[in-house]
Amino acid sequence: MKFFHRYKSTIHGNYRRAYLRSGLLTGLMLMLYILVRWLMQNPAESPVSYLSDGILLVAVFLFIMLYRNSLPERKATMKELMLFGMGTAVVACLLYGLFVWLSGFAIKDQIKVFTENMMENAPYADYPAYYWSALWAVVAAAVMAVLGCFGAFISALILKNEKPEVAAGRKRNDE
């Protein structure tokens, strides 16, 4: 457990408020993707696709960059950027999953397309669309949250610009 208490890092901004805002905007972008495709009468084949993954990853990277640039002296540790990015991804994916679940009540055709494309012999007629929408909501939220957290890790590695201090009283192995 010494390793976890080895570094002392400083949080420079209010990352919780920032990731709620960024997660809300990212979740809205993901919802708009599904909604616009449905309104154009070309429903999305799956709640998780390369385009929705791309939207999430690009949004997480850009919001981490904007957050870092809004900090005093533009200094941020990997820990702070990682917490911000993971919060953004999780909030966005929860909102997106909630939208997919609620769309089972309003946009039954979209859920039917998800079910037919994701499962080969789907007994769609046996169950109502809102049963399937709950499944697709959990799948979409879980898969995209994991991907978004990985994207936050990569973004934090790229965009960090401050190293944490080694805690007083502890020596590094190379000294």
C-alpha cells in the first residue's frame, strides 16, 4: 500500500462540476446521433457503433483539453485529468443508456432494429420493445463507459503537464 501513498498531487480546479457539464454535453451528442439517424429514417444498427465510439472518444479528449486549458497556469496532473475524463465518460454513458432505455417506450422501431441486428434469431415478437431497450441500455452504457475510461486514460497520459511530488519522508527506489 506504500505505492498509493507515495505521491502527493494537487487538484487545481473543480473537476466534479466540470465533468458533470462535459458529461451532459457528451451524452447529448450521443443521444442526438441516435435521434437524428431515426428522424432521417435510417436508424442506427446498434447502440454501440464505431461512430458513437468516435463521438465519445473525441469528446472526452477535447473536454479534457478544454478543462486543462481553463486551469490556472494550465497545469494539471494525470490524476486530475483522469478523474475528470472518467467522470465525463461515465456521466455521458449513463445519460446515453437512459436515453436508449426510454427510447424503447417512444421509438419502438429503433429498438426493433437494434434487436434484429444484434441477435440473429431474436424472438422480438415475444417481448415488448421496452424489455429489449433495457438490455440495450445496459449494454450501451457499460461498453461505452469502459471505452470512455480507456480514452480518458490515454488522453490524460497525452495531456498531463505536471508531475506529482514525491511525498515527504519517502525515498524513491532509484535514489
